[in-house]
Amino acid sequence: MVASSLTRAAARAAARAATRAALRAALPSPPPARLFTASARTLLPAGSEGPLPTYFSKPKRRPANTVVRFVPQQTAWIVERMGKFSRILEPGLALLIPFLDRVAYVQSLKEVAIEIPSQSAITADNVTLDLDGVLFTQVFDAYKASYGVEDADYAISQLAQTTMRSEIGQLTLDHVLKERAALNTNITAAINDAAQAWGVTCLRYEIRDIHAPAAVVDAMHRQVTAERCKRADILDSEGQRQSAINVAEGRKQSVILASEAMRVQRVNEADGEAEATLLKARATAESIDTVSRAVLEGREGAAGAMGLRVAEKYIEAFDRLAKEGTAVVVPGNVGDIGGMVATALGVYGKVGEAQGKATGRAVVDPAAAARESARSKANGSARQEAAAATGAATGVSKEA
């Protein structure tokens, strides 16, 4: 009997299993269970069918109440007693009351990196950009992180995206590319202002990739090329300008040095001429002084020597006038050489007397005075004879 009962029970179980299998095959398969809400799926890039990012992971399993628990380091457990907040368990040994206490939330106090998916933003100059980034957060108040917001990671990520769109809209494309550090700082400050009530602080935000439209990228490449060409032209022109300046400066220095050399040469020549003139003047003065002393002292032959010298100079002067062939106005007694010599000797005599009076050395010797008187008479006679001869010659030439 027992065996037959077991056989019938097994047959019924097999029949039920077959029925369930047939029904399962006939009915359409149910959709896979969703571990995340539709709002979380909207954060994924368009067309993505893969798993959600790591920050939307499956909720952590809450520790069971086993009376005695050990809380890990850098972790905070939120304990509720009969559905009401009781206390926060810190790392170490913890005792729980069975059936009354339960661990409602587990908060990690470590720094967490949240990946911000790619999103579109429009700059101030109407350029559409696709940006993604990484947000680094840390829980500083486990109570606020548990009861201040439903999902702190989700809220922070949404706030980061909206803040980034707002900041991008205030900047042009050039400023977005050049001021990424300032943009990251502004986004971090804006997130911290709102996340303080959630018990979470944003340590930093980093823009990872910036994707611009292909037309904009091509225009930027052309702009960079034009800028490089402009810089090259400017540098080339600056080089030519500096070269011209250097050449002109060299010529200027050359002219200055040449003029300095010429000035020094002229100064030296003038000094030489002045020295030569001074030496000649000294020699002439000494010779005149010697002659005058000889005349004053009444040396024999001094008057004859002077007469001979004057006659030689007179002949040399007329010789030069004859060679040059120039019309010259001369005195009427130009042919009276003796008269000319006598006149010159008279001049020398007067000069000698003047010098003697000036120096207090006038001649007082009677013999010397007599000789001087006789010499003067002889010179006067010679001048008269020469004048007569010259007059006769002139008359003859007129008659001819």
C-alpha cells in the first residue's frame, strides 16, 4: 500500500511538472528583471546596451543582525531600532539587539570616483560640445548621506551634469579649451554648495574628454595653421628688420670712426704746421735779432751783407714775376737796384736806432758815429747816382 501511494504521488508530481513546462513554453518569456530604474538608464549614452556604469551598481547587501558584528575600517553603519534611527556604528566591535535593531544603511567614508557619462552642452558662441568627466566625492556625514537624499551618488552625478552645462554655457569655445582648470574649479564649488545638505563633499571634478563637431575641429586646425604662418612671417620680418638695423648701425659706427680718424689726422697736421710755423718764426726772429745786433754793434761788412741779401731777394722776386706772366703795377724806379738797396739799408738803420733806444744801448762812440755818418753819406750818393742812371735810361727809352 505504501508503495502504491508513493507511486501515485510521484506520478502526480511528474504530471504537474510537465504541465508547468508546457505552460512555460506556450507563454512568452517575461522581460529580464531590472535592477535599476528608468531614470538611471537615461544617464547612459544613446544607443548603449551594455551594463550601467559602476556608480549605479547593485545596492549593497545590508549586514544581518547576528548580535555581535565587526564594523570595517572607513565604514559607518546606520542602525535603526524598530524602524527609527538609533545610532551610527563606528569601526570595531558592535552589539545589536536581535529582532529590534537592524543595519539600515552602510556608508563608505573613502574617496569615491564617479564616472560622469558623456553629455552635450552648448557654449556661449553656439558650439555644441560632448563632454565627459570624473567626479571625486567623499561622505563626511553618514546620517545626512543616508537620510538627506535617496541616492547620493545618483544625485551628485545629476548635479554635476547640470552644473557643467551651466558653466559651459557661460564660456566660449576658446575659453573652454584654455580654461579647463578654472572650469573644473567652478563646477566643484557649485556642487559643494548643494551637496552640503547631503553629507557629501566634492573633492574635485576633472573634464576628461571634449568632443567638438568635425567642422569646428577643421576650422580650428586651419586657424592654428594660419596662426603659425603669421608667427613665422612676423619672425622673418623681425629678423630682416634687426639685420637692417645692424647693418645701419655698422655703417654709422664706420662713418663715426672714419670722421674721428680724419679729425685726429687734421689735428695732428695742424699741430705739425703750427709747430713748423713756430720754429720758422723763431728762426726768423733769431736771424733778424742777430742782424740787428750786428748792425747796432757796427760790425764791419754788416751793411754790405744786408745790401747783398736785399739785392738777391729783389732779383728773385722779379724773376718769379717774369715767369708767371701776370700784369703787376711796380714803382717808377724799378730798375734802380742801388736805390732799392739804399732804401732797405736806411730802413734797417732806423730799425737799429729804434732798438738801440728801446734797449738803452745807443751808440755814443764818436768814431762809430763818424763812421755811421760817412756810411750814410755814401749810401745817399749811391742812391743819387743810381737814380740819375735810371732817369737817363728812362729818357733814352722814351726817345726810342
